[in-house]
Amino acid sequence: MVVYLIGAGPGDADLITLKAVKALNKADVVLYDYLANEEILAHAPEDAEKIYVGKKAGQHYKTQDQINELIVQQAKAHENVVRLKGGDPFVFGRGGEEILALMENDIKFEVIPGVTSAIGAPTSLGLPVTHRAVATSVTIVTGHEDPTKAESQVHWDYTADTLIILMGIGNIRQNTAEIMKYRDKQTPVCVIESGTLPDENVIFGTLENISEKDIQTPAILIIGEVVKLYKDIYNY
Ligand SMILES: C[S@@+](CC[C@H](N)C(=O)[O-])C[C@H]1O[C@@H](n2cnc3c(N)ncnc32)[C@H](O)[C@@H]1O
């Protein structure tokens, strides 16, 4: 028994690694999340069991503990189990918790990286998250922390030139208000909705006005001068 913890990439089914496809080809069972493009399941054998374990913000189909338990159960019953997660499994993907559950149960696993939406969505648009003389550093941060945490670990005084926020739409008003304590309110912002997918949409604004826009999820926010660079390059 081995569990392959696989990153499915940001959305477009072709943005998956060859290594991931090879693991899927021999899967007996695939447990997949809502952000993993279902087209990718076609790489698994037709008779492989495909189990949807959900996990969309606010609509948890199964809890993380239930998912961990299910992966362990499936691993004990099958030779090759694939756990398919959106983007990269370790970028706000709770992949670390899943491998800890496997370790506790002495189950072999392999982690196969994926293209994270944090970088893959802007890059596929042609928006460089770093650029010589414009941005030499990037911070990727969650816009939605576990509400049960005793103390917040997100402090909005990050000094990186480019700030990328995942899961940032629900709290966009509060978060941008915090960021404006440290950055100019005219700092350019770009939102990428459904990056790399057919319904991809890009919205521009500033720290001051981006929370007034009608934004559909999943979406990431990119904050910094690279957004101005992008607008200049493509004449937006
Ligand atoms: C739970 S996190 C998982 C991130 C994932 N592990 C990754 O590396 O992309 C979910 C968040 O990722 C972002 N996201 C994932 N796919 C996206 C896409 N195709 N377009 C825009 N944002 C996306 C959104 O911010 C969403 O709320």
C-alpha cells in the first residue's frame, strides 16, 4: 500500500505533472477535492473508485479528520491510493496533516508537487510575480485563518514587494483595511477568478477599492507594483 499525495495544479487539467499522471494511471482509488479538476480523473483506470471528499470554503462535505481517516482506511484496503488536491498539496492544502495521519499508521506515501494557483494563475496570465527592478520578493498568505486559533499568525505588515492572498475574498474588506495601515491605498491590486479555467476572469483595482468589486470564488489577490507592470505591458 502506498498513498500518492498529488497536486492537481491550479485548474486547467493539462497543468498536472507527468509524475502525477503516472501515479494516477495505476490508482485503485482516487480521493479528490472540489478544486481538483475532474477531467484529471480520466488518467485513472476506468474501474478505479473515485471518491469526492469535497472541502469548499463554508461547505465542508467531510471534516479534515474524516478525510484523514478515509485515506488511511483506503490505504489499508488497496495497493495504490491517490489523494488528489487542488494546486500544490502543501500550499494551504492541509497535505501536511494528511501525511502525519499516514505516518501514525505506518503507511508509505509519496508527495507529488503541483503548480500552485498562487503562482500558476498569474504566470499563465503573463503576470510576473517578481520582476527585475519592480519586485524582488513575494509573500503568499491566507486571507482566512482557522477561527479556532488562540492567536492570529497573520500580521499584515509583510514587507515583500508582491503580496498574494489565497482564500481572501470572504474577509477582503477587513484584510485590505489592515494592509492599508502598511501600504499606500493606491497600491495596484489584481484579482484572478478561476485562474487557468474557461471562466477565468481578471479584475483590477487598488487596495482602497478592490473590496467594492463583485468577485466570484475561487480567486486570488495579487497586490503590488507587478500589477501595474502587467497592465502597462498589455495596455489594460
Ligand atoms: C484551500 S486553498 C488551496 C490552494 C491550493 N493548494 C493551491 O496550491 O493552489 C484554496 C484557495 O486557492 C485559491 N485558488 C485555487 N484554485 C484557484 C483558481 N483556479 N483560481 C483562483 N484561485 C484559486 C483560492 O484563493 C482558494 O480560496
